[in-house]
Amino acid sequence: MDNRFLQAVVDAARPSLTGASIGRIWQPSATVLAVDFRMADGRLLVISVRPDAPATFLALRSVSDLEPNTSGELAFGALLRKR
């Protein structure tokens, strides 16, 4: 990803996330994070750092979709939750 692409992602997400507070953070896999910003429409910020498919997007996923997948505590997600 180059700087222009990352700036476009930031510009697209900024109106939705400005002033939002972080609720919960899930790490369903070693390369994916889902962050709840307590948005009124229930969307989550999903960040994937998979080498073959990096992605950052706002998704309509329910908490029940994420809870069963996070049975094993992954260190990075646990660290973020403490902060």
C-alpha cells in the first residue's frame, strides 16, 4: 500500500470515526482486528494485515459473529484491549 492509498482510506473513514470512542476490540484471527467505535448503525472497523489480502473497511457485522471466533486470546488483541 502506498501513501496515496492510505490517505484515501483515512479520508473515507474520517467522517464516520471523528469523535467516536472505542468500545471493544476483537482479534478473530492472527491477522484481523475488529474495532467497535460505538457507531449508531453498528458498523465495526475491520483491519486485515494478511499479506495476500490487506484491507481496512467499515463493516456491518454483529458482535455474535465475532464472539465465537475469539475463544483463544491472542496477545496483540489483549494488549490493545488493556490500552
